[in-house]
Amino acid sequence: MGNDYYAHLIGKESDQLCKNITRLSGLAYDPEVYFNPEAAAFSAEEISHFHSATLKTAQKKKKQERIADYYEQIVKPKLESEKIRYEPGNHNQYVMRVGYMMAKKRYDRKEATQWAIRQFPEYDDVEQVFKSCYDNTTHPQKARAETGKIPYATVDEIKDFLDGHIKLRFNLITLRYEYLKETWRILQDRNLNTLWSNMSLTARVSKSDMINVIESDYSPPYNPFTDYLENLPPWQEGDKDYIAELAATVKMKGAPVMPFCEALRKWLVAMIAGWIDEGAVNNVILVFIGRQGAYKTTWFNYLLPPELKQYFYTKANARRMTKDDIIALSQYALICYEELDTMSPSELNQLKAVVTMQYTNERAAYGHYAEQRKHINTFCGTGNNPEF
């Protein structure tokens, strides 16, 4: 029925073997179309020339897009982190910094200049500035680039990328690298993979090179204890005696408060000294003895301020001393041994040796070599039996 309709409409016989109307050829309409009986076919040379021109245009567009992506993802965040902005009175400095980064990245000067002229129309000297930047930039990997292979990102390029995308530091206590995202967090493999994949969008980068840069002096050292202490308000004569207030929270049976207050003061001072003084180790263990459920461990748990909370460690199995316990001497501020009264005399002797240890010499689980580190932690403990 469909065949008959179209056969009658255009005055042509239909193909009776084609019975599906949806498989008919589509008809297009263009009011400007015309038939030229004298038209000549394109030659192979003309087709090849047209193809080359089209390909060249596409390649040029792709180069411009790569330059634009590099600017948006690396150059612009890098300059923004340094408070360098494209604004009146600062056009020359901004364009010059962009030009040097484009030159170091080895983008074609002509392509980069054309992009910059469009990107910074308010500045008239873009071409001259970019010429100067390219003329004064050397490429140590030029010979490698001439082989036709895309060179790997340099150390400076990796640093530029990191500057614009993440803030890092090296924790001297945990020996872990940390990054800032609302709060400081431990840098995990997933974070490294994300950094590497993001930079790979605009450059050829070796993941091992990126890790080597991060695990170098690029990440500034950070000591959580000195940082906390140095940012406390200075103590003034006549200020409240906070240690006396703290001592008053401990209820003792048949003992005056003041001797305990002075003992607690000395113990706390020795604990702080152990954190920051290379030659100091707190050899005294503060032990609370009392019935179960008296919040002995809880009291110790709240002794450190919130900023240092992660450096408190509770050891439930006091009778077993492992390699990890030795490493913990240099990674925690305060270690609480529960049920000290269950330890045998030989185990107590081992604990006494550990308490007086000046340095540790162990290889961390993620380390390559054994490392001598200062013993910084202070011990405390709990128990039920006053004789142990």
C-alpha cells in the first residue's frame, strides 16, 4: 500500500521487493539547490588538498585547546596561589609569567602567542612579551624532544602543578605526608593517583617522578607538638593555675591533694620536655589504681588537647611488648598501659627498660631502612591492685 502511494505520487514504478516503508530512501528539500549539468568532478589532488587543510585546521584547534587547558588547570591556579592576578596595573607581570610557563612547557611559540592575544585583549604587548619569554627559556630536554617523543614533565612543571592543586606538609612525628582539605589529612594512594591522573590530562608525567617530588623538601616539615605550643597564648603572672584545677578532678583515697598536684605538675612538665627537648625523656609513669569503671583511662584519654588527640594511644594488652610498641615511642605523645598490675616481674623490667630508652632504632612498616628516632612519648597506666 505504501509502495503504491509513493509510485502514484512521483510517477515512478516502485520496487515490490521493498515492503518496509521505514527502509525507503529519505528525501531532502533545499530551496537553494540546483542542478548544474556542466559541473566537473573534484580531482584527487583537490580532494587531498581539502583533506590536508581540514586536518590542519583540526590540529590547530586541538593545539589551542591544549594550551587553554594547561592555562586553566595549572598556570592560572599557580599564579592565583601566589596572589598574581590579571588586573589593571599588573598586566605585564601576569602575561610574562604566563609566557615563561608556556615556554617551559614547550608549546609552539606561534600557537601560544595567538592564544594569548585572544586571552588577554586588554594588553597590547602580548606578542613582544611572549617572544622575550621564549627567547630566554632554555630546554634541557630539547634533544629528547627532537626524537619525536613527548618528553616527561620536568620537576619544575610538577611543582607548578602541585602548587596550584594541593597544599602538602611532612609530619615529623608520624613520618607521613599530609594534605589540606578543610582539615589536614594523611595523603593516601588514592590521593596520589588523583593528582597523577589530573596532571596527565595536560602533560606526560611519570607517577614515580611526582611521588619523588612530594617526598622531597618540596613538602615542608611540620612538628605538631612545637606548632601547638608555639601558638598558645603566653602565660602571664597571676593567670589561673590550670594544673591545680586538673589535679582537683582526681579523687584520691586517704591522700592530700597538694602532694599529688605537685607530682602531676612535674610529670606534665617532663612530658612536654620529652616532646621538644632532644636530650629529655620522661622516665616517670603516672599510674591510677582503683576499681573498674572509675574512668581512670578516660581521664588520661582527655589529657591531651583536641589538636593532639591523635597522639594518644591505649595499649590494652600490657603483657606483650612488640616491635610496633617500640616504634610507638617516637610516634605518640602519651601511651596508656591498661592493667599494669597483671604484668609479671620480668615484663615490668622490660617496660622499665623501654621507659628509659633514649632512642628507638626500628624500620617502620612503610620505611626502607631502620631509623634512629628520639623517644618522645610519656607513659601512664591503670590497674586495680595497688601492689604490682
